[in-house]
Amino acid sequence: MNPAKDPLHFVFPHKRLNKSLRVLIASNTALTFVIGLFAPFYAIYIQKLGGGIAFAGLSWAIFGIVTGVLTIAFSYWGLKVKEPELLIALGYFIRGLSFFSYAFMGSMAQLVLTQVLWGIGAAIGTPAFDSVYAAHTEGEQSMLQWASWEGFSSIAAGLAAIGGGLLIESFGYQTVFLIMGIVMVLLSLYIWRLPREVL
């Protein structure tokens, strides 16, 4: 079809997005959207639990440091895994468990453990995603293919911030966390059940 007659050509041009990349972009966009429902409002959530801004920063730092350290450590293990797409599924599943933990948060100690669990999920899933995605990029099209991933991810984060604010205000944090957890478990099952040749 002539690009001029197809307004979606610049969003989904077949030459730059093969089936594998479309699946990966869709799943990562869903992940980014799910996290974006909550991340902009994290400090407010901590305050509702009884913690202050300083503790919000500390607990977020725990997530970041655990993710960084374990990403490096797990990368050596990941190199030995023959099907890295299964690590993507595992990462989604663990993140889903952490979101369910948020939904039933009972103490600051549980919050810290939840941040560690989330960091483990991110450390397992993120490098595996990057590796699988890179394996399906195609030479001169790679910049456009990576830009598609980054672009959809940023758009999803922006839309999620709007949606998350409305959902939290209307239904509360617990409902949003339950939605987040369910979506992540479903994403995990979807990636796990995909025919291996797709990814």
C-alpha cells in the first residue's frame, strides 16, 4: 500500500517491525503502562502507609540498587539460558507478585521486601528482553526499530500517568495494584505460551 494512503504506515511500517518485534513492543508497552499507573504516585502511597518522603526515597533506592546489582550478576547466568524469552516471562511473573504484595501491604518491612522482589523481577527480565529484542533487529533498520520500542514505551508511560491518577483517585491503590498484578501474570503466561520460533 502507498504510504501516503496509509496513515498508520509510519507507526507500523512492516519493513521495520517484524512479528517478533511487534510482540516484544506490545508486551513491553503493556509493562510500561502498568508501571506507569503507579510510579508517579509512589511517594503519596508511602505517605499513606505512614512513611515520609525520605523513606520513599530510601525504598525506591533499594529497588534501583537491587535491580542494578542483580542485573549484572544475573547476566552471567542468563548467558547460559538457551531460551532467554522464558526469562522475560519469569521477570513479568515476579513483578506481578510484587504488585500483588503492594495491594496487601501491611508494614514497612514488607514494603522493603517488595522492593527487593520487584528488583529481582526487573533484573531477570530486562536484560533478557534487551537481548531478545536486539536479536530480531535488522541492520540498517535497527535505529528505527529501537526508536519504535522507545517511542511506544514513552507514550504508554504518559497515558498511564493520566489513567493511574484517575483510577487511584476513584478506586484506591489496592484496586490499581490488583490490576497491575493480573496484567503482569497474564503477560508472563502469554510469553511463556508463545511458540519458541516467534521469539
